[in-house]
Amino acid sequence: MLSEFDLIQQYFQRPRHPQRATLGIGDDCALLTPSPAMQMAISSDMLVEGRHFFAGEDPYRLGHKSLAVNLSDLAAMGARPVGFTLALALPAAERDWLDGFSRGLFALADAFNIELIGGDTTKGPLNICITVFGEVAPGQALRRSAAQAGDDIWISGTLGDARLALAGYRHEVALDPASLQAAAVRMHLPVPRVELGMLLARQGIAHAAIDISDGLVGDLGHILKQSGVGATLNVDALPAGAVLATRDTALRRAYTAAGGDDYELCFTAPVSARSAILAAAASVATPVTHVGSIDAASGLRLTDAGGAALALQLQGFDHFTS
Amino acid sequence: MLSEFDLIQQYFQRPRHPQRATLGIGDDCALLTPSPAMQMAISSDMLVEGRHFFAGEDPYRLGHKSLAVNLSDLAAMGARPVGFTLALALPAAERDWLDGFSRGLFALADAFNIELIGGDTTKGPLNICITVFGEVAPGQALRRSAAQAGDDIWISGTLGDARLALAGYRHEVALDPASLQAAAVRMHLPVPRVELGMLLARQGIAHAAIDISDGLVGDLGHILKQSGVGATLNVDALPAGAVLATRDTALRRAYTAAGGDDYELCFTAPVSARSAILAAAASVATPVTHVGSIDAASGLRLTDAGGAALALQLQGFDHFTS
């Protein structure tokens, strides 16, 4: 039987990063040396079986996604990722599962040059809680409260394919196997927009930002509320995922506007920054699309490509009412 | 029905600390401004129903204990607590539970002048994951690897009453109601030894430290392994909790040496620091007891009050093999 100590040592303990984490796994706390004059950006996300992922989900993908959704929060602040802790409740210490999970986790961690600095393991219903740490220069963080009337609204990448895959798994939408597989990559292996977020923050060209996890309309709503503004969103301008783009207009509108699980950035920036935004996005090979504008008047107005009002019944995801 | 947003706003959002957390709950990340030239000490603990606490546990006590076990990790490093994140999976958003839990949590947070800076809530089997942040001056952290041959071994407070209460609840040991209630305070409302840990670190008078959560013998074992040393422990010198002290010798020895859930500090210090240790402990009103010594020879030797070898069958708690 694999003990807790062996589990940590075999699957989660790796050589220490020479510069940053003075002390990693194996003491009461990790010790992290912040870079001088930088702020720490910190976020925690908890993933629960049956809620955030299916029972029996492939452990490699789960390791990737658990870290990706947290890195996406750092991206939305414009912070540079530094490290993370992992607290893990497992029904049993199964070697195959641990091997896959840790490989998926560390593959993404290595891609962003960050390390696991501590955590906890215990027996219990499968639950993955990651806390990420990043750094951002004072005053540069992209805040939800910073949108200004007249700002453009931008979206990175594409939206809706993760939601389409979910609909396919649930047989709410008929999808051929190849389409389901293609869409499902967005659901299982989201890539956090870390480089774009860092660049927007460093260049000071964006105002507000949020990552799109519960659906664009709901997440943009947080920016509007906290900034005390409204917005007009051209729903037909929303960039649909490659698979969703082949479907009918109603499905495309619904899943781009309020799909969820996208892990793209929604950010606002002054009109004067348009060319700078496009250049920054191009420099990190991340497509961005201008999809609307921030209004002084409160409320969110959805329009079609011609500017006519659209009455869509949309709802963001809420963990306790849905 | 209480939404996720309302749940956070009603039970977990409080006024921001004016100095430290620049940005707290309500953005993608919290922003924390580290004090210049300090290291961050970081620890995560996950508490699972049926494993770390009984189903139906009083929520106030649970809020207290969830934070206390994390603060105990900071205490064991000698770090000053600064803030924490809370990720919470709940079967349902019940007002009574949330009210009790948040009151217990914040009562302890206020006692240590720290704040909740962010987190996550989701539906799922009850699971509480807290990550704490503290600060410690470079070089001052109390590490498990720093014990030296010849060091005294010290214990703060008393041991074993939490384990005795557990035995009482399980009817492994007969306890009258008043005794059970007295012992159970140690199980439900542990007080982390934060001030003592900070003082030992700041004065530089201790070498290694660990907090006793899985039983002294097992936790001291981590210090011995990481420091490459052994130890001799006078089991009869171990300070028993007030209720346990009234029980027979065998029970007292077993529960002080390997009870678990004590949240006291075990630390080592040179013999020359004895009077400084006692003075420091007195200044923060925390009793400390000298219970053994670190040996150059590996292994842990248990003795009785007369120095004769004791062969106790003891085992630390392991989450996956027990």
C-alpha cells in the first residue's frame, strides 16, 4: 500500500528551483522569496468530481486542467506565474491515476516554468484544490473594476467549443465523433492566456480583464458591476470555436455568449489602444477580437451583426443555483 | 436559494485590511504586498468530512479548526500570519452552517489579525481547503532539517487530550461527560502556537521545529530524518493534557507520544539556550517542557522517567495506510 509520504515523494516531489522557492515540499511551509517591489497575485480553485469534471476523467487531462484554470486567473490579472500548492483528496492512492495526474500537472507547470511548492494529500471524495502565486508590478494588475465608458471589449481566442463538447457528451447536440473529439480538446486541455495577460499589464494598454470560466455574459457582468458601467456586445462578432463555427446561428450565439469553460480573456481597452492591442496579441501569437464597447449606461445590451437588439435567454453558471 | 455570489458576499466578504491586501475577494486574484525583504511562508491543508472531523460537526468549531491547523504550520516555521484563502465544497448552501462556520473562522482570524483574501466555493462533498500566508525574515525560518546532535527537544503546552477525546467518542476509553467535554476542547478548538514560533525564530534560539498534528513520535521522526540525526525521548516527561494526566500510565504514554491532533510545537535548541527558551515561552504565556535530546546516532530511543528503554508500539497517522 502506498503511504502518504511515498505518494508525495514518488509523484509530486521534484528537484527544487534554484532561485525562487527557497524551501519546497517537505517542511511545515514552503518559503518563497518575492522579487523586490512586486505584488503577489494569489488565486485558489477547487475542482470536484461530477461537478467540474466527469467521474472517471482521464487523470492526465485532469492534472492539466486543474492547474490551467488557476493559471487563467493569474492571466486575467496580468501576473507572471511563480508557483503553486496542491491539496488533493483521493478515494485511494492508485498508482496509475497518480502517474497520469502528476504528468499532466507537471507538463503544464513546466510549460510555464513554475513549480509545485507544497500542499497536502488526504483520503476522501476526489477533490483537487490548487492555489497559484504570481507576481505583478504595483499598479499594473488588470482589475475587474477598471473598465471605462468608451472602452473597446476584446476577447482572446475563440469561445464555445468546450460547451459544445459538453452538449455532445450529454447528447443535447448531435456531434460526429471527429467533431466531438476536436471540440473536447478545448474542454479538457484549456491553455491559459498567460503571455497575453502579462503583456497587456506590462504595456499598460488594457483597463479591466477577467477570465471567461462561467460564460462570457456572466463574467463580463462582473466587470460591469465592479466598474459601474454597462456594455453593448455584438454577439455575432464573438469568435466561435472551430467546431462551433460550423453549427447554426442560434447554437453559436448561445455557446459563445454563455457557454462556459472557455478560459479565454475578456478585457477592455481604450479605442486609442487598438493597434497596440493587436500588435501585442500578435507578438504572443494569440488572436484577439473586438466584440463590443463599454457604455456609461448600466446594463448589458446584446446585438446582432447589424446592431439590432437580440433577446437571448442566457445565464452564467452558478454552483449553488444550477 | 442562496447563490454562490450571495454566499460569498453575505458570509465571507468583509472590509479590506487598509495596509496589506491591496485587493481581496472579488477579482480573479487577490493582490498581496509583501513587506520588503521578507520571505513568504505558505501552507495548504485540506480537511475532509469523516476523516478530519465527524459528519455533522459543529460549524463554528469547524471554522476555527480549519484555520487553526494551517496557522499551526506557520507557527512551526516561526512566520507571522498575514492572510489566507479558503476553498470550500459544500453539499448545499445552508445559512445556519455558513453562519457558524464563518463566525468560527473569522473569530480566529481576528485573534491573529489576518484576513481572508480570496478563495472559491463549489457544490460537492464537504471539503475545506485553506492556504495560509505568513512572513519570516530570510534565514530565520525554523526548518525540520536544522536539528543538531546535543540539542534539547522541547514541547509546547500539553499533549494527548485531543486523542483522549477521540477515544471517548469512539468508546475505546470510558470517559465521564465532564472529562470528555474538557478533553474535547483540545480536539475541536486547538490554539496554534503562533506567538511562540515567531519569538523562537526572531530570537534565533531554536534550531528545528515542527507542529505536532499526526502524533509526536511520527512528527519528530520528520525532524530526525531531515536533519540526519536520532533522538532520545523521555516519554514520562511528556506533558499530558489535564484530563489525560488523571489516567493510567500506559494510556498517558501512548497518547502523549503518538496521539495526534495536538497542534503543539516540537522544537530543538542548544543546551545553552535553555534559559532563553524558558524566558521566551514565559513572555508569550506558553508553557514549554524539555522532553529529550537529539543524538548523533540515528533512531528514536524512548525511555521512562528513570532512563530505562521503553518498547511502545506506536505509529504516526498516515492518511492512506490507516
